Amino acid sequence: MDGNGRWAKKKGLPRIAGHKVGADSLKEAVKTCAEAGVKHLTVYAFSTENWKRPKEEVGFLMTLFSQTLDREVAELEKNNVRLRFLGRLQDFSPELQKKMKAAMERLSKNTGLNLNVMVSYGGRAEIVDAILEMRKDEVPNDEINEETVGKYLYTKDVPDPDLLIRTASEMRVSNFLLWQIAYAEIYVTEVLWPDFRKKELLAAIVDYSKRERRFGKTSEQIK
Ligand code: FPP
């Protein structure tokens, strides 16, 4: 969800104003995906590196996560959304962890859109955590393969993403789902996240629908 800071700067506002409007874009993205029949939406809300941002910005984001949860859980429930926070949840304050876990528990039985919110998340950290877990479980060498590794990632029961959307013209992966995006289709838009609304999201999905996904095969083979 890139470009919150730039959006605010363009308007002469503090960076946090961009995050606040960015939360509205997220709400709209969830609604749009649910309506469009998307089964999984995974958003990058806070990276392992974001802890290094100025203290005030980190503090504001924590408050925003907490307030958004208070405000939106009932609506998510109504819309049959299954919410999960994935990442190093242990890095958050005990209060916020409690709130995240309570929201996940409350929405865990829902059968509509799966909303995965990546927090204190890094693709490399996730792979390191998976290796540590595999060692703890003493997984034998001959059982270590791509499928097994996938089962030790935070996203164990989430299919690999079909479409990766990058807002604010970012042409890099920024440590997001490094393992899972091996064959994701990438869509880059100059639109900043606070302006990325229903119209922009549907345009990305339409663009995706025109791609030819070959997964390493030839065009003829996939016909
Ligand atoms: C990146 O833009 C955005 C973030 C680090 C925060 C994203 C959080 C939200 C959109 C708030 C809503 C989320 C939840 C889960 C309620 P940036 O700050 O790097 O923007 P810039 O690249 O323009 O500086």
C-alpha cells in the first residue's frame, strides 16, 4: 500500500494523513474484492523494516491499526470476511496482539473473502522462521521440498498470489512474499495508495485477465 507519504506531501499534509486515508482505500479494496469474487486479498501493512521509521509515525500506525480494528470488525463480520494477521505478531504490544488475536478468532469461521494483513512481515524473515520451525520439527532431509517449505510459511493455507499490485510506481518487490510470488503477475501503477480505489483495482484485475500465464511452459503447451 505504497505512496501514503507522497500523497500527504503533495497536499502539504503530514505523512500520517496519508496513512489515515490509506486505511479508507483498504476498506474499499476489501469491499471491491468481496464483490468481485476474489477469494484471497493479501496486503502489506507493516514490514519488519518499517519499525525503523520515526517513532511518531510508528506510533501513529499502531494506533491506526488498533482503531481500524475497533471500527471495522463488525462490518467484516457482516460481510463474511475471514481476517488474519500474518507476520511476527510477537513484535507488537501485548494489547495490540490481544486485539489482533481476538479479531482473528471472531472472524475465523467466515467463508467469504480471506483477508490476510501482513504485519511486522518480511519475506526473508518468514523464510528464516520457516527454517527454524523445520529444524524444531526435525524434518528429515528427504522430506524437504518446495511443498514442505510452503507448509512452514505464514501463508501455509493461502494459495500463491495470481496478481501482485504495486502502487506509487514502485518497481521493486520490497521483501514481500518472496517465496510465494514466483509466478505472480506484476501490475505497477503510478496511482498512490490513498487514491487507489474501486476503479483502479478493477482496472488492475482487467489487465491481469489479459495476461498469458505460462509457468515456464510455451504458449502452445498451455493452450
Ligand atoms: C507505505 O507507504 C505504507 C505503510 C507503511 C502503511 C500502510 C498502512 C495503511 C494503508 C493503513 C491501513 C492499514 C490497516 C491494516 C488498518 P509509505 O508510507 O511508504 O509512502 P511513501 O512511499 O509515499 O513514503
